[in-house]
Amino acid sequence: MITIIVGTNRHNSVSKKVGIHYQKLLNSLGQESQIIDLAELPYDFTFSALYHNSGKNEAFNVFQRIIDSSQKFVFIVPEYNGSFPGVLKTFFDGLRYPDSFNDKKAALVGISAGVLGNAVGLSHLNDILSYMGTDVMGLRMKFGNMKNHFDGEEFTFDIYKNLLEKQARALIAF
């Protein structure tokens, strides 16, 4: 089972739509997957599930159990202010350390309205995941100009379609 993490808590986000697209792609390749959408996090988890409250928020603990049962992840990460959304970092901070992502594998997909496809944010995320002991695939998707290349369900740019399938196949074999 591969877990796709939508890296924003924005409702009805393009990231979620890309996550659903990725899930369909994995399914077409015979791979089961599930989605964690950070928009479904408990609204107060930054106060009720971190630090001295670790393990006390049952709604957040559901996410911890999904992470615990997964060995491979895809992070769909939009660009926010030159990096990735703070809610994703806070999500990591709420999970049990050091073993939540230790010795697990991850693929990264950056998306942005601009041209760089969140390249800088993926670099930041790679640093954090590496610190947490995660093996991150070198093949990182950096999809820029999303308004021109994604119609809300499918990539309309063949290069992006082909790269995403290449990454999905590599992640399955990883």
C-alpha cells in the first residue's frame, strides 16, 4: 500500500486533485494506494496533538496509524511562499519521532503556478525527510505552470504525464 499525502490543508486544492490523479495512475499499474488529505486534520491539532499532548488526540492518532502501517509515500506538495505549506511541517511535528518515517520510502511531487514546480520546497522537504530517516527517490517531479498543464483531473502536457508514470513505476519498484 502506497500512501499519498496531500501536502496542504486547503480545501478543494489542486494538490488533492493531483493526488487523486496519482492514485488512479497507481491503480492502473496494479498498485493499491490511499490518500491522506491534510485538509482532514483536526482543526485544533496544533494544540491538541503536539508536544505534551502527543498521543492524546484520537482524531490525529488515526493519521499516525496510517503512517505506521505504510512503507511508501508520495508527497504532493504545492509551493507556498517559496517552500511548502507549514501545515505539512506541523503534521510531521505531531507524528511520533523518530520512527514514523524511519526506514521508509518516499517520492516527491512539487506543483506550482510558477515555472519552478516548487523545486525549492522539495529541497526543504527532502532535508526534513532525510533527517527523519526516509529514503527519498532522486526522481522528483517539479510541475510548474499547473494552470496550463493540469485540467483538474488529468495532465494535459505529455511530458508531465510521462514523467509521472515513470516516477510511479519507479516508486512501485523502489
